[in-house]
Amino acid sequence: SASFTSTYQLSWPSVFRAAPVGGAVSGDFSNIFLGISCMTREYSNLSRLMTLNVFVPGISCFLLVVPYITVKILGILRWQGHDRHPNHDAVQRDMFRALIALFYIIFPVVSRRTLSSFKCVHVGASAGAGQWRRLASDLSEECPIDENGSTLLASIFLLLAYPIGVPLTFFMLLRYFEVPAMAKHKVHQALLSEMKRHVLNDTVEMLQIVQNRMMNKSHGEPPAPSQSSTSVRVPSAGAAGGDVS
């Protein structure tokens, strides 16, 4: 991510150096709305939270769900069933893949933005009553923890929704659809398939050897030597011993 101080070679006071002043130009959704905070003073930290963590993901999810809703409606109107549209399964599969990819992209961004609402730094005098706390990502904002206002409530809600809620939701979905058991079953099936393949290959090879020996015996020819044949010494009545292959 870019750093304002290093890019423009500015030396900030020591109390400011610990704060990520260049956070507004870091690699996240803030780049899209970078000019809004410069044009109006009403674009506060709460506005950024609602815009970047609620409206942008919400609109993106809605646009991805629109084809699926359309297929559902067309299925009811033309095929007498919400899941009877010819492309229903394909659209549903693509929608889930797109939503998973979207959450994979936006989850770190919105989680970082949400957690930054709880990070505050001390600004002012080095100690005593002249020191106050400001939001580290935006020094023009008071610390939401000290303010105890709507920004803190929104930050707590988004904390439960993204950094905690998203992993918990995916974990519950994995358990609901029995994905661990499904993965274990696939591993067992793969092992069984591999064992069957080896057994069939060995059986075919042995059958070919037996068939060749039977054909040679029917024609009165001695059996062809085999790599797997071993020499066994069997005692007989007329001789002390003989080699039988």
C-alpha cells in the first residue's frame, strides 16, 4: 500500500508518525471514493463504513443474484416451476461461484476497514489533560470508543457481520452440507478405485499368461518361460527329484 509521508517525503510530528496517514490511498475500495472526503466535510468515518462495508458489497451481491432471480421467475411463468428452467442449475452454480469469489475479494478489505474503526492514537500533549485520542485512519475523527455514538454501534455491527460472521457462516455451511464427510468419502472412493485398477491389471496379466500356456500345451509346445515362474523341487517315485516349473 502507498504511504503519504514516504511518497511526498514529508516529515510529520512524532505524534503523527504512528498513525497511518496514507491509509486513504491504500489498496482497497477507498480508491473509488477518494475524492468524496475531499469535496465534503460530511463524509465521515461512519459514512465510509456504510458506503464501503455495506452499500458496495450489498449492490455487488444484488447484481450477482439478479440472473438467478430472473431464472426463478421465468421458471414459474413458463415452465410451471421455480426450478424447472433449463438453465436453472447452471445459473445457480455460477451464482454461488461468483458470490464465493466476491466474498474472497472483499472480506479482507471490509474486515480491515471495520477493525480500523477501533484503532485510536493519542494526539496532543505528551501526557496529562491536554492529550486526546483520535481515529488512527482519520485524525479528523474522534475515537469512536470514546464517543460512544452511532459510529461505535455501526463498527460493532460490522465486526459481528464480517470478521466474525463471514467465517462462522462458511463454517456452518460446511457442516450443514457435510463437506468434511464428503471429502473423506471421495478420498476413500479414490483409494478403492486405485486398488481396483491394480487388481484388474494384475488379473488381466495373469489371465494372459494362463491363456498362453494353455494354447502352447494344446499345440504340444513347451510352455514359454515366465518371469514370474519359479523352480520348485518336487520328489517323485522314479527319481530323487525333478525340477518342475
